[in-house]
Amino acid sequence: MSFLQILWFILIAVLWSGFLFLEGYDFGVGMQFAFNARNQKDRQALYEAIGPNWDANEVWLLTAGGATFAAFPYWYASLFSGFYLLLFIVLMALIYRGVSFEFREHMPTIQGTQLWERLIAISSFIAPFFLGMIFTAMVSGMPMDAKGNISAGFFDYVTPFTLVGGVAVALMSYVHGLNYTRLRIDGDLRVRALTQLKVLYPLLLAGEALFAVLLFFYTDFLQTKTLWTLLILVAIVGTTVFGWYLAIGKTKEGVPFVLSGLTLVEVVVLLFVGMFPRVMVATDPLHSLKIINASSSPYTLKVMTVVVLTALPITLAYQIWSFWVFRKRIVADKVVE
């Protein structure tokens, strides 16, 4: 493997990490339209909390997909053909979620507004749930031939491991969203968010423990990357425990928010470290797709590296500036419905 091949494998992990950190709290806030908001003012406050940034956060997903296509076309082909239906569900959830944000603003009746708000909550759960299923299925091994063609059945995609993975990512996103609500919104929404966090953090820890057990049975991570896997699992649990402790304490809300986002990032790191040097894990180890034979030409990787070194700082600067401009807390009781 060349340096650029490894670099782009790491960069794709970074892009997925950025997506789950940023879009994760968006998903969590979206789910609160059903599980935390009590009235239209609450739901409007939730929308205003993510309104300036949610669409920019989704750009990380588009970039991750585009980078995979350009840097590792064989990985892209195998992934998007083998997981076509699951990825289609994720895409539809993102589409309905996006249009729901817009249509809820233009409904002539309260019933119409509430219909789109229910769709926001449902789609905000579906997207992270199925993304969690895709990633856990991808690392647990799929029936794949030597050309990277996947011929899987229902029970290859739906297993205890993938279901727990889907629930874990959705729950982590919801916890991340609750921490974001506490950071950005004042009023009863903030109080109810803390009440829910006191219940959900123990559930999240129990889910992480179950995930670690299933990881042993459904992947080879603990056999091939023992030390790294254990260290990252400890980091995931440690970040969750520390975030729980700080969330119910008197510390500022920014730290628990960062820690809940880091938990999602650590999950991505765990999966990518466990896969390395593979990009797709096959049930037959001889058919696993590896970085060295899935990447584009050296020239393509060089051009992409120049582009990303130019564009990424600009993108990061814009997003940081955007968050700074809209940093003021929102008071739910004072928003205009």
C-alpha cells in the first residue's frame, strides 16, 4: 500500500466522523419533534436551533460518498450495489427530512404542519438506524465473490449485531441531540432534555456493552486488532460515562455535547481500524476487498489530495463561522410560531 492510499482511507474515515458528529445532533434534534417537544413553540425552537446548519452538515455525507467513488471506485461499486436497498432507505429518509423542514413552514393548517413534523421525527430516526446497520453489516462479513459482487439475503443484512448497531447509532444521535438542545435552547425543552439524559445514558452504556459482546462474535476485530479494539471500546465507554457525569452535573453544556459527538466519532474509528487494510469484509477472507486493490491510480489520488488540501480549510472555516454567528441561545417561549 502507498502513503496516498492509506491517507485517503483515513480521510474517508474523517469525513464519516465529521458527518456523524455534525449530522448526529441534527438527527437527535429531529427525533425530539416527537419525543421532547410539547407544543408548536417547542418544535419551532428545535427547528431554529438547527435551521442554519443542518443542510451544510449533510454536505459531509455527500463528500464522503464522492470521495469513496473517486479514491476507491471498487469499494464504492461493491458497497453501493451490495447495500443498495438499505442505502436507498437512508436516501429517502434524508429527502423526506429535508423537504419536511421546508413544507412545515408553508402549511395552511396546523394538522398539515404537524404531519410534516412527524415525518421529521421518523426520518431522523430511520437515517441513523439504517446507517448503523450498513456499517455493522459491512464489517461483520458479507457473501462476496472474488470480483466484489455481493449476493446476500435478508439475514445477512438483518442480524442481532446489525440491529444493535442501528439502535446504538440512533440512540447515540438522540443523546447527542439532547445535549445540543441543552446547549442551544433555554426553557422547558432544556429541562426535559436533562431528564431524558438521566434515563438514556445508562441505557446507552448497556447498549455499548452488548455491542462489544456481539463485536466479538460477528467480527474478527478482537482476534486481529486486539489491543486497538480494546482501547477504542474503553474510549467509547469512558467518553459516555464522563459525558453522563458532566451532563447531570453543573458543568457547562458544551463539554457533554462534545463528548457525545466524540462517542460517535469513536465508533467510526473502531470500524475503520478493524477493517484495515480491508475496505469490504467478505465471509471468505480471500474475497475481502483491500485498500491496495480497490483504489484509484496514484495520479488521481495526487490530484484529489491537492483539491482537498485547498477546499477543506475553506469549508471548515465557513462552518465554524456559521456556528459562531448563530451561537445565541434560543428561548422556546419567545419564538414566533
